[in-house]
Amino acid sequence: MGLRSQKVWNRLTLCAIAASLSLCGSATANAQASTPTLSIDKVFARPSGWLVGENDSGGCLAVASYKDGTTVWIGFDRESESILAFTNENWGSITPGQAYELQMRARGQGNWRGQFTGFQRRGEKGFVARGLKTQFLRDFAAAGGIWVSVAGREMARLSLGGSNAALGTIIECQKQQIASRGDRQNASAPSTAPVRAAPEPQRESGGSSGTGFFVSTNGHVMTNNHVVKDCQTISVGLAGGVKTNASLVARDATNDLALLRTNLKPVALPAFSTRPRIGESVYAFGFPLVGMLSTSGNFTIGNITATAGLADDTRHLQISTPVQVGNSGGPLLDQFGNVTGVIVSKLNVAAAAKVTGDIIQNVNFAIKSAIAVNFLDSNGIAPVETRKTQTLDPATIAEAARDFTVLVTCR
């Protein structure tokens, strides 16, 4: 039977079945029918023109009102789920409960689109989104201003002056709220989405592991930020080689990249190719499922199936190359042996099956090498300039990859 599209999936649905939070880089909302409590019943602080406080439901919010009648609400509810809302008494055409796609054009931080829900609050109507990424809230707060539109119709132009200070104050308010309820276990800064990262670092006893690869003759190694973000100690080693300690030099949480320093002297370095083509053969080398699969590394073959990731995320490539838990941070290689991407995640098949009723196959993702090269450049690492142009057979590519790919262990 032929395949037929039975449903148009919006960005919310796609991110819900995605395997990694890093897949959803724009303002993706969990558009729920229930309306959060938008009120401040106890003032906490007044940072930079914003009013921050607690509401009777147990959450913390910041609110700012503008001359055109628009009010911006940003914060967290009692369960630390994030909230972003816009209200205005002049928006009478909004239908409560209806889904709307908002376009937000920001000064200084980029453009976003997300699924919001219409709602009514007293004499005002507005749009609300819940379950946004904390990183998006930070990007939103860092923007110098924002233009909000729906279906091409501009709804508001807003200055976001002071919003960075407001967000920091909200988080501190939320911590105190949680602590005051005796919930010490969760008294950390709010974070969003119980979505499992995959291929996340392979868990070992007392630690985890992922993959990385050499990017300089001085022993620098690149991997994913999520592989090393919670590490107290980091070690790296070639297949079958002795592990050595590594230190974290730099990280890019937004693009999920990290740079490590080691005292190893690599025998080989890969070149980078920044012109991926849909359909071309690509290969992954890494150390998935440590303790179960071969410790000499695993090599898999596939193709670039799209030159954008989930919901057209232009930072990523979609690939059919099989990857598993522990492949995170490893190189994606083209037919010449050049690095064309950094393995980062895969679709959560179990979650996708619940939504689609089908088993989705071979949907994995890599960070484009252009993003990786920019990250290296910004940290003083000059990638190998000699791009290889001679087609190699897969066995030769695998042998070369073994010389510059390392197991990254975190404890």
C-alpha cells in the first residue's frame, strides 16, 4: 500500500515527538486549552519597568504594559511550566480556544514562529503559549524589541527593555516559591519539557559517555554540549587506547556544541565540508551503547534525506544513517571523508508512534558543519583547510575516522 499523508503536523506536534530539546529552536508552544492564571497577587520585585510577583496559583510572572494597550506576560506556573502571553483589550477578533500561529520578529535575536491559543482574560483577549523552552525565553528576553503578527497581520510592536532583568527575577521568585512549599528536590531554576534526548549520552555506572572528534593538532576535541554539560570530570580516548583527562574550553548551548582540551596529539584531523547535498551518502563513526556494542567503534552508512531538520530547522541535516545512544557528538562524514555534520539526535520513535500510529524509520539529525566551523572559529580553532575531493570507499573512510574519533566519558 502506498504512503499517503493523512494529517498536517504543526510545529508543536513535531517537537512533542522529537527526541531532543535542541531540535526545537524557535518559539514552540504547548498550546493547551486551559488558560493559566495571569495575575500578580503578591509583588516580588520591580526590575527595570517590569512588575514581578507571585499569584495565588503558586507561580511567578513578570508583566509589562505598553501604550498601545498590549500587555506581555512571561513566567512559570506552579509546576514550573513556562508561560508567554500577550493580551490587549482591542483584540476583539480573537476566538478563545482557537489555535493561532504567531510570528515574532525580534531585534537582535532572530525570528520565531509558534503555536499559541486564543483566550479571554477579564475585558481583554490574547494569545498564550505554555511549555516553551527555557532557552527560548532567554532569547526572547535578550531581544531589543519584538513585532508580533498573526497571519501576516501585525498585532503589536513592543520594546522589551528590562526583560533580561525581569526573567532573572522570575526565576529567583520561582525558586523561592518552590522552596517555600518544601519541594527541595525541585528547587532549581525552572526548565521545560520532559522530552528525552536521543541519542543522549550512554549511561554508565556513575557516569555517561558520548562521542567526539579531534579538531586541532593541539588535541582539541569537539562534541555535543549535552554530552558534557553535567560532568564533574571528563576523559577521552581513541578506540582501544588509554583514556586521558579533558577540560571544557567552550560551549554553545543553543547549537549543542562543546569544545574540550586534551594533552593528546592526534595522528589525523578531518577536513570540513560545508556544502551538504540531499541524497549524498554519509557515514557516522562513534561509540554507541558502551558496554553492549564493540569498544572499537561503530560505523554506519546512510544518506542526507533533507538539508533542514525538524520543522525546517536550518541548523540541522536530516539523515538516514543509523545512530544510537552514545553517538552524540560524533562526526558525520561525506564520501570524501570530510566532516559534513555533528551527530546530535534522533526522532523518538515510541513517542512518534503514539501520535502518528505508524513506526517512523531512519529519521536522525546532525548539526551542519557550517555551524560547527563558526563555533570553532569563534574559539580560536582554525579547521583543516584542505578539503578532500577524492571519493573513498566506506572501509577507507571508517579506518580514517577511527584515527580522529574519540570516546568521551563523563562522570
